Amino acid sequence: MKNVIVARILNEIADILEMENIRFKPRAYRRAARTVESLSKPIEEVYVEGKLKELSGIGESIAEKIAEIVETGSSIDRCVRDT
């Protein structure tokens, strides 16, 4: 999976959170998307190494979302349920 795809999904989650009028989380997801998109190596490698939370702007919750995206290719439906 390309970093650009993961970043796009994170931005889509941010869009959904904004539509739900949830504050602060959209900004965090967009920051994480920028971080993933700018990585010099594939996000899958970072995930396998267990280093997602070491990336700038990625905490426990977003790391879990990224793991889900890497494992399944999607996370949007879960995001809506979690909010």
C-alpha cells in the first residue's frame, strides 16, 4: 500500500469528523496524513517495525487507524462508529 493511499484515507477520516462537527481530531488526522505522505519509506515498513507512534503527530489512536488501514485497506466505517 502506498503512503499516498494511507494519507488519502486519513484525510477522508478528517473530512468525516469535520462533517460530524468534531473539534480538534480533524486537524490531528490531517497532520498525520502529511507525515505519512512525506515518509521516505513505505508506511508498511514502519508498521511492521512497530514504530508508528514514533512518527510526528501520530499517537495511539491514529496509529491504530493506520494499522487497520495497512491490514485491511480501509478504516472509514470504523471511524464513524468511534466518534
